[in-house]
Amino acid sequence: MCRWLAYTGSPVSLEDLLYKPTNSLVMQSRHSHLGVEAVNGDGFGVGWYDEHSPIPGMFRSIEPAWSDRNLRELSAHVRSGTVLAHVRATTGTAVQQTNCHPFRHGQWLFMHNGSIGGFSTLKRDLQLAVDPSLFPLIEGSTDSETVFFVALSLGLMDDPRAAMAATVGLIEDVGRKHGVLYPVQGTFATTDGERLWTFRYSSEGRSRSLFRNRDVAVLRAQYPDHPMLEGLSDETRIVVSEPLGDLKGAWLEVPESSCLVVDHGAEEIVPFGPVVTAV
């Protein structure tokens, strides 16, 4: 399907995040170990926040991440303390820039690994749940972007956890009405540049892989001379589709059906599941 990375912590270069780890996101675009597809070459995207504006910068391309010279050039010069990055393997929609993640609305970014089962059948009903003021802003054709705009319509900017629970509940309700057995499969991430919310959930109870890093202070005590830990603050949190390296004990699996919230280094994991509400 796809692979993604979400980072919050001390500012680092995009190059350090996307290229330098032994199992970097760019490496995963060519050879993923835990993904459904080994190759995620149907485009990529990266969004980042800096001191210049609350609106995140974004770069998306239909080129494979491993061969895009512009990404390589950009990554060496951009530093940020909050980054969302994604490499795409399409589940059937077109390879075009507007279908590359992350998606942006105002100061919010959103990305997804997985799929909405029977999306071509469910699409009309789901998009009818999008607020009329937001509907014209949908640019692409992916299920992921529709999920984002449904969640925005259901209050993502006020309460991301509740909005995503209502969104998943709506998708499952619409799916059942159309005879789709397992409508939701995915790991999702969203941020306003200050806090990060990630979700791991599937209707089948077998979600795509998702990991978070162990506390950096603990890892630094165990591996005081490891170069991967240089320059990282104790508040650094990285959430990834699969571990960025093989450092023993560095990566912890995010539980099935859970929401991980990161707020300036403090993290909380809480159960997550669908809530059906009237739309």
C-alpha cells in the first residue's frame, strides 16, 4: 500500500530523516520489509513546519522517491521540528500530484496507509458527508483525501480523536449498507504543527504495521556513541510504518485499534474505535 513517517522533536534536516537511516523512508520506497507491496514508487510527498508561517510547506511529486533529484536537493536544505512524509503505492487511483500524500488544509496535514474497501461504491455517500464549504477543495481521487475531508467536516480541527472515530464509524456504516465486509484498513496521521495524532485501526482487526521510537533518553543511555541519536532531543518522537533501522529495542509497535497522541514530547496511547453518529 504505502509507507509513511511522522516526526516531532528538535529541528533536523529532511535529509537526516528521509535518507540517512539504514531503512530510511526513501529506502522503503524501493524495498519495504513490512508493506503489502515491496515497492512504493507511485509518488511521494513531504510536509514540514518552520518559523516562517503556521501553514506547512509541502513538496509532492509523482516521481519515485529514490530517483527524484529535487527531493534530494530540497532535503539537504530544509530543517524542521515537525515533518510528515509518505511514499505511495496506489490501490487503483491515478498517479498524479493531487493524489500524493500528505494532504493539507490550512495548518493541518493528513496522510494514510491502507485503503477503504469498495471505495468506488462508497465514494458518493462518503463525499455527501463533506461540508459543502470544503467539498470544492478536494483535488484528487483517492480514498485517503476523502477520509481527510470527511474528518474535517466532523470536527478534526477541534478534536482529532473524536472526528476520526466518527469518520471511521461513518465509513463502516456506509460500507455495511453496501455489503462491504471490511471497509476500513489503515494507519492515519494528522498534525496541526503542534501536536501529532496517529491512528491504527482496521475493520478486520489486522491493521497495517505501525511503530514508535522508544524514549530517546533511554536509548542514549544504552547506546551513548550511536550516531543515529546525535542531535535528537529527549522529546523526539518518530512514528513510522516500519522501523528505520535495526537498533535493538529502539522501536515499539503501536497497538492495534489505538490512537497515539504526541504533545511536545509527551505521548499518550488510548484505545480507538468507530463511533456512529448522525451526519
